[in-house]
Amino acid sequence: MDSVYDLIRSRRSVRTYDSRPVSDGDLARLEDFFQSVSTPYDIPVTFRLLDAKEHGLTSPVVSGAALYAAGKVDRVPHAEEAFGFAAEELSLTAWEMGLGTVWMAATMNRPAFEKALALAPEEMMPCVTPVGYPAKKMSLRETVMRKGVGADNRKPFEELFFQGDFNTPLTPEAAGKLTRLLEAVRRAPSAVNKQPWRVVVTESAVHFYLRHSGNMTKPATGDIQKVDLGIALCHFARGLKAENIPAAFALSDPGIPAGEGTEYIASFML
């Protein structure tokens, strides 16, 4: 890929895989990633590769997958955001290697995955993903699913990003040097494509918020929309690195009135 932006634009969820086993070289690279992955929350996220046949792992929305990656994290504050950040790092790393992924929280045999991952009571497993080489052609089921959630559609820039407060929509032109970074956030995947992130840009910081849409919190997964916010934060952090823009990650609510159903998540101090 020419840039992190090309990587983010090209990456898609993959539910249909061909029959090739993942090569030893790619398996080694994935294991190396598992050992090195980190998040700005300093909360450890553990991933394991699981053989589908050995552990009886299945999903009704995935075909041709022989290998899965499952992740777990301690039930601590901000666990979901940390998990989402690390999971998206995994997805982007895999895509750069030519491997497909699709994170699933519900459409799977969860008890089998939790047993294979040796999940402890103080841990949670928000999502799992198949890992493999994408088939040349999507299955009919995958095509229908993507169309059903509008997988390739995104909300307008001005609906997601704001200048100074939530009353002033931010345009791409006004975003200046942050335009490409925010566009990377806009392109982030999310559960059923809800795109729950909202971002307020000030002179000295970029503040991330969660616009809740219904109750998407369950004991087994935590708040899946907070996982989505972790994904968005990952995209922004990747953009900061690509643009060589120094920024400090912070959990410091600026007190901007956000309205009912909107929750402060995190900031990058520029």
C-alpha cells in the first residue's frame, strides 16, 4: 500500500474465504503482531489463533474459514475501547498481508470460542474474526449482508465532525491539516455500520465522543459501540503517525455540552 490512507480505504470486511491455509510466514507475522500490539490505554489485549476444526468453531455468516483470531481483555474501565483499538490494528495488519477479517460479536458459536480461548470470569471476549485469504468472489449471503447494512456507505463529514462545539459542523475545507485524518475516522468500520463516533476539534485538541444508538451493552461483550470508538481512535492515531503530527492521548473531558445520549470517550492533545 502507498499509505495508511490507501490501506484504510481499501480494507473491507471479508466473510467468504478460499481454501488455502494461511502460510507459515503469515502465521509467524501474526504471532509477532500479537506479542507487540499495544494501545494508548495501556490495557493488555490478548489474541490467539484458533483452528476451527480442532475447536468446533463456526459462524453462520462465514464460509471457507479454517482459522479464527479471538481476543480477550480484563473487565476494567475502557476495556472495550482498548480492545477495539487493538482489533483494528490487527485487521489493518492482516489486510496489508493479504489476509481478510470480519469482527463478529454475536453471529458465532460463542461458548465454543470462549472455551477455546480459556476465557476467565474476570475477562471478556468482545469479538472474534476469521483470518484467511479472501475468495475471489463473495458468496450471495455476504453480498446480501453488505447491501443490508450499507457497508460501503458513510455519514457526511459534517454530520460526524464539529468545530469548537456540537453546534458548528466542521467542513473538510475548514479541517485543514486534519482533513485526511478525520476522513480516515469517517471510513472506520462499525457494528451494523452505525458510525457512532462524533468528534469536536478545537485549537489545541481533538475530542472523541460516542453517540449511543440503543443499548448495545451485553455481559459477554461489553459495550460494542465503545469497541467501535476504539476502532475510530486507531484510525486517527495511524493518521497522526503518518503525518508526523505530535499529539498526547488523554482522558480529560473538556466539558463541551454534548446533549443526551452522547458520551465523552477520549482526546488527542495537539
